[in-house]
Amino acid sequence: MKMAFNILRLLRPRQWIKNFALFAAITFTGELFNPYVFEKVFLAFVSFCALSSATYVINDIFDIRKDRMHPFKKFRPLAHGDLPIGLAVFTAFSLIVFSFILAHMVTPAFFLLCLVYIIIQFFYSTYLKTIAVIDILAIATGYILRVYAGEVASGFHISVWLLLTTISISLFLAVGKRRSELTLVSQQAAINVAEMRKSLSHYSERLLDVYLSIFATSTFITYSFFTFLENPTGLKLNLGIFMPEFLPAFFQRKWLMITIIPVVYGLMRYLQDIYEKNEGESPEKVLLSDKPLLTAVVFWVLLVIFILYFLS
């Protein structure tokens, strides 16, 4: 029983929340409630959950020595000695095989994308994470590929502006992760930053602050353009004398722009978590532990669905 629990910890199921990005394409193209399409994307979601867990196991295998020096990561199953490395290797291999079998059932393109994802993650675990800037781009690529995975699985494509939003917020989260790691490691006098993570020694807090400002701003701008340039959505009312002349035009406005409000709040709240609480090293942990931020994300999702599927 204890071993099963440790294996579950090794898989990091909490991080599966990132894989909901696969549903972005069908949500914003109006196909979320299409049973056939939803079933395909859900299968892709399960496949990606297994594949991403495999990459976490691989990463933990390569990082055992460094994780043992980390104030929090030292309690991970492999670093803490709760599981043998052989079992971890077998688990990762099994998850990859399972994921590829499901991926092949979705579409050939999705299978190829999964292959690209695992290759990038392998190189990240072994080498790319040691190179400054490249490590941030590699992390962001993992987020971006999740959105693309939803596209190739469903056959529906998001707009260019939403794609640019995805790139921006992916870079924002990746930089936030590095910023929190640097703050955390710097507070531990006994830890050598370069020994813990080589790329961190090439960053300064000021530089990462600039990066965060850039990508927080670009996320806001690109998402705002997306909501404005999407096809008009609204109530098509024509009640003649029972309604003042200005109301029909008011109801036919681009209501998707309202969703900018929770997005701006979410960005500001996440920055507050990074700077005031020294969190951000694990985006999914921040999301699940910060109730106002989680509420904003849930509200944004429900608002988007309501506007796209019920108001229009």
C-alpha cells in the first residue's frame, strides 16, 4: 500500500491539471459539446497525462543527487529513497508505451507530437536545463505543445491571437518558475546555486523580473486582441418598440472581452504569489493552493463557455 502511494507521488498527478490545455482548441471553436470530438480529445488527454508523468519520472531519475540538496525536492520518492530506481525506470517505460498506444488510436499527427514532446523532455532532463534561456524556452515549449496536441487530436485550430496568448503565458509561467527557484535557493546559505541548477547561476533576480514583465504584458495584450478580433458574439434581439434603440447594439457587442477581467486578475495574483509568497516554482501547486486565483480561473472558464455557447 505504501509503495503504491509512493508510485502515485512519483507520477505527480497534481500536474495533470496542465493537460487541460488540450481542450482549448475545441472550447474556443465551439466543439466542446460535440461527443465524438470530445471523446477523441479526452483520449488524448489521458495519453498526455501518462506521457507527462513518464517525463517527471525520467527527470527525477536524472536529478536524484541534486534533489537531495533541495529543501523541498529532497522528499520526492526517489531522492528520499522511498522507491528503487529500477522500479522508476520500469514505471516510466510502461507509461510511455501506454501513452503511445493511446496516441496512435487518436490520430497519427497526435502520435508524432507525443514523440516530439518526449524527445524534448528527455533532452531537457539531460542537458537543456543547464543552459540559461534555453531552459526557459524548453519549459514553455512543453506548455505550448499541450495546446497543439488538442489541435491535432481534434482537427480544430485556434486563432493566431490565441496561439500568441498561449506562447506568452507559457513563457510567463516558465520564467515565474525560474524566478521562484532562484529566490528559494538563494535563501539557503548552505546551497551552491550553480551546483543545484547550473542555469540559475546565470540569472539575476532583476533579469527575471524584466522577463516576467515582458511576458505578463504580452499575455494581456495578445489575449485582449484575441477577444476583440473574434467573431462578434451576443444576443440577437429585435423587440421593436419594447426596447430602446441603443439596446440591440449593446447586446450584440463582443462579450468575450469581459473575460479580460479575470485574466488580468489572475496575472496580478500570480505575480503576487511569486513576489510576496515566494511561490511559482510549481504553477499547479500555486493554482490549487491559492483559492482566489483558482476561483478566478474557474470563473474565467465558466464565463468563456457561457459566452461562446449560450450567449451567442
